[in-house]
Amino acid sequence: MSILVWLVISVAGAAGWAALALHRGETINAAWLVLAAVCSYAVAYRFYSRFLATRVARLDDKRITPAHRLANGRDFVPTSRWILFGHHFAAIAGAGPLVGPVLAAQFGYLPGTIWIIVGVIFGGAVQDFIILAGSTRRDGKSLGQMAKEEIGPFTGVLAMIAILAIMVILIAVLALIIVKALAQSPWGVFTLLCTIPIALAMGLWMKAIRPGHTLEATAGGVVLLLFALVAGGWVAASPTLGPIFTLSATTISWGLMGYGFIASVLPVWLLLAPRDYLSTFVKVGTIFALAVGIALSLPVMHLPALTRFVDGTGPVFAGHLFPFCFITIACGAISGFHALVSSGTTPKMLDKESDARPIGYGAMLMESFVAVMAMCAASILQPGVYFAMNAPLALLGGSTAGAVQAVQHWGFTLAPGQMEALAHSVGETTLLARTGGAPTLAVGMAQILSGAFGPSLTALWYHFAIMFEALFILTTIDAGTRVGRFMVQELGGYLWQPLAQTSSWLSTIVASGAIVAAWGWFLLQGVNDPLGGINSLWPLFGIANQLLAAVALSVGTTLIIRASRVRYVWVTIVPLVWLLAVTSTASWQKVFDKDPHLGFLAHAADIATQITAGAIDPAKGGRLIFNDHVDAILCGLFLVITWAVVVASARVWLHSTTNPGPVAAAHALSAEAA
Amino acid sequence: MTLPLRLKAVVRVCRQIAGMPDYQAYVAHLAAAHPERPLPTEREFYEEFVRSKYAGGASRCC
């Protein structure tokens, strides 16, 4: 009977893939894409994750988990697997899986979709699962601690520097996405500003009036948030209030930096904790609504399976399909950041070892499905609209008339007036060159949701989608700046002792200021970049995230080898080798490629020529050249750190396979209990 | 199970998904494992929890 069921699921999945692969018409229904994805996940979960759980990790429910052994009623708490699944999913899913696929849609929907599904089954979910299982066997130790203990202290410090650098780039690029979505949008700015007093009110409620009543405070917060969303529309329409909330990209950037600094030094109960709850519930609710919307409306995708931009000439970001499709989509296929969550709170709450399979492997499949939905949302737009929204203004000729021509030149059609009509329908003044993915996703989501629930509220759905992304990006800015501050204090403490005192006000202000200055610098660089910033920052972020994944997979490989499971080592080695090929090629091209759209050094040389020719103001050109050099150095640094970690790990692997020590075996991933 | 009890169960599930621990569970744990320790009030328990949760900076994903 079960054989029959799985046969049917496999055949349905194959039908989905066949429809995607063989269809050569103008449009295709998104249902095929969803069918292929869901059936592939089901088969992978049933068979591959079972293999990982029973053969590779040898999960054993007789073994007591840290949640029971170290139970303290607070962070070490045995938790039912479904609740923990929800908690883990809420912690790993963020803006990443929503934005990456939208940008990668410039290659067409097919390459990104294949990578999201194949990448998660053999890469991302494996990484999350192995790290979760390994951390659970080590009392819930973090990735950094495991790197230090299993590979060496030097690798531990390298991992920490890598995490800090990635954090800076992550915050900068997410902030840039908000800036791009909110510039000249009074509706969006007003709604986002309202989230700050709403979170403060929730914090005060939970602190002073009803401590611990998270749910009622959050429910109140959500109601106020929806009211702010509607009120945003009135503000934008008002002739007096509208202009007050119409802000330029630069103003919003400085505002975000000020917010990040203040938020990261305020007590957590006042702003961060309530904002965290608010964004968790809004996030889970919205993702659920999007899934229901797609299921009800079954939208038709207008983007082609492949576009001509696989040759590397795309306007959204530069570079060929390989390696840049696999850099652009990190979260959703494989994301190194998840290794931090899988070795953070989750392993401390695991009730039984076998729960690691649905939580580690399963939750990542779910995140991958979010990425597939984001791909659907981008693909239901007309290709002309997609490129007019995602190409930088400089390539669109700076006006709607120019955009019509530019889009035609790329081989797609855009009717005169089409962009204005679309902008009007979502309550914005313009949608040209709204790069960064969030506005595109919001337009796609607004179409899906108004297709499913009635067309009258398109503008409200659009701003709901923008608010939902901006809300959890602000949470990331706050939490990330705080994490970065602690890391600066710890690393800086080696150089100047007083900096390590986390309770000192001076140390806190210096460290927070340093971290805000770091990401703020990259943010302003992106805002002032004539090619729109996403072009250079998103690939840097993708490279950084995949670098962390490579570190995590190296640690995972070490855990498997130390457990004397050498013959199964390919489960982490194969994705590791693939990631190394991708990140190394991408970093190399970003630094050294001769195309000034792609290579940082070539771009700097190009600007230098333009300065000599008098085409660019020398002061401005000098800044651009400096930015290019910093980006090139950072990219090179990422590459060096990755290879250093891999080489250090490989030495441990060789050593362990030739003489596995008894101490190592006792700590190993699946060593039998002593 | 009566309706108010059901509602309470739903509230507890939602709280745990958001990463908020259960006070009753902590009280039970304390009574079972460390009966000699003083019992914090619900307010003290949550204040201490929020402080320690973010003390090292919460790890957060993209």
C-alpha cells in the first residue's frame, strides 16, 4: 500500500518536472512548479532523510537529549516536535528566501527552481540536519565552539571573523532592500515608522502591565499594525502629510543607521523582544496566506523558462548562470546562517533524537518551499514589467519612455503607460527601477492575493507585503547589530581589554557605533552606486552566506569522519565541493573579471579612465574606486577564510581516518554511548 | 477538555513557537528537581528569561 502511495507521488513529481522541462509555450501554470517541488520534497524526506537519520547520524531515541539531561525549565526544555518545528522554522526563515529567487528570475524561472529544489535536498537540508544532530550530541554547542573543538582554535577564530563580516554585509544588503522599497513611498514609510511605537507599547505592556502575556500583546500589536497599514494609505493621499513622509533614499539610510544604533543599546524587553514576536507571527501568517493564495488562484507564469541573460549580460545583476544563479539564491537552497540556528536554541529543546529529522531536514524543506513561492510570485509578472522594476535606472534611460525602449531592446514588450497604471494600482508614484526584490515580490503577492481573495484591495496587499518584509528586516537590523556589537567587544577585547566589558556604557557605545558605521558604510555605498547597489552587494552577501555553509559542511564532515562513518562522508563532501566550486569561481570573477559590470578591479579601472577623460567628477569617481577596492578586498578575504577552514579541516580528516583516537570517538556524532 | 482549557493550550503552543518558555513548566521543573530553591514570580521569571535570551545576542537568519 505504502509502495503504491510513494509510486503515485513519484509519478506526480515526475509529471511536474516533465511539464516544466518540455513546455515550450508562452506561459505555464504555477501549479506545475508547485507540484514538482512538493513531490520532490516528499520523496526526499521519505527516503534520503531516512537514510541520513538511520545510517549516517544513527539517531537513537534511547539516548537522552540535552533537553532532558540538562533540563532547567528555561532554555533546556524538552519540546513537542511540532512546536519545535514551528519555532525552528520561524527562526530560519527571513527575507533571504523571498529576495534571492526574485533576483535570480532574470535567468528565467527554470534554473533558479532546479537549484532551489535540488540544492535543498542534497545541500541545505543535509547541512541543517547534520549540524543539528551533531550539536544535540554535544550538549547544544554552537557552530563556532564545534569548529574550535573538532578542528582547532585557529579555525574557531576564523569562523568568528567570517560570521562578523557576513553579519555586516547581511545587515547592509537587507537595509538597502528597505531603502529601495521605501524611497519616495510615503505609505510604506508611514507604516514602517508606526511599527516602532507599536513595538514599544507591546514591550511596556509585557513588562509593566501583564508580564509574559506575549500572545495578547502580539494580538494587540497585529491589530494596530493593520490599522497603521490602512492609515498609511490616507497619509499618502493627504496633500499636507504625504510630502512629509516622502523621503529620499539617503534620508532613509541615515534614519536606519540611527535606528540600528539606538535599538541595539536599548534594553531588549522594550523594543527587540516585542518586535521579534510581532515579526514571527506576521511572518508565519503571511507565508501561510501566500501558500493559500497560490493554491486558490493557480496563477499563470509569464516569465520564460530561460532568458537570454544566461550569457551574463543581465541588467539585474552581472555574471553568467554559473556561478551566479547559485550565489544569488542562497537561502532556500543552502544557507550557512541556518547552521547557527541549528546549533543554537533548537538542539537544547529536542525531546527525542529522532525529532532531528523532521526539524533539521523538514523545516529546511519548508523554507525551500517559501523560495519556490517567491519564484512563482516573480514569474507571474510580465517579463517587461519584471525588468523595468529590477533594472537600475541608469540602464532604463531614466524615464518611463526610456524604459519602454530599453525593455524592447532586451527583447520583451512593455506598453507605454503600463508601468504608470501598475504603480497607480498599488498606490505608488513610480515602480521603475525598484530594485532589491521586495517591490517585485510585493507586486506578485498583491496579484496572487487579490486573485484569490478579490481584486478591490490590490494597493493594500502591496503595502502589506512591503510592511511584512520591512518589519522583519528591521528586526534583523536590531538583532544583528546587537550580535555584531558583542562580537566586536569580544574580538576587540584581545586588542584593548576595556572593550571586552559588555556592561560598560562606553564599551557598548563604541562597539555599537563601530558595527553601525561598518554596515552603514556599505549601505550608503549601495544607495549612491549608479548601478543601484544590489548589483554589487547581493553577490557579496551570497558569497558570504555560502562561505559560512562551506564552513558548516566542513564541520559536518569532520563530525561524520570522527564517528567512523567515512563511507558516508559523501553526503556532506558532495555539496561542499559544489559550494567551493561556486564560491571560488564567483569570488574570482567578482574581483578579477575584465568586464567592468562584473569585476570590481575592472570597474575601478573603468572609472579611472572616465575621470581622465573628464566624464566623471574626480571626487565622486575617487569614492567609487575606493568602494570597488574595499569590495574586492572583502571578496578576497572571504575566499581566503573559506579555503583556510577547508584545508584545516582536511588535515583533521586525514589524521582521523588514519588513526581515530578514543577521545575523538567518544565525542563523535554517532559514537556509541560510553 | 473544556473550552477555556483548550484555549490555554493553544496559547501555550503559540508562545512556545515564538520562543517564550512556559511558566507552569518551570514551576513543575523546580518542584521536581530543586524543591529547596525559591520560586520566582511569573514577572521575575519572564524578565530574567528575556534578559538571558538576548544576552549573547540572538542568532537570527537572513
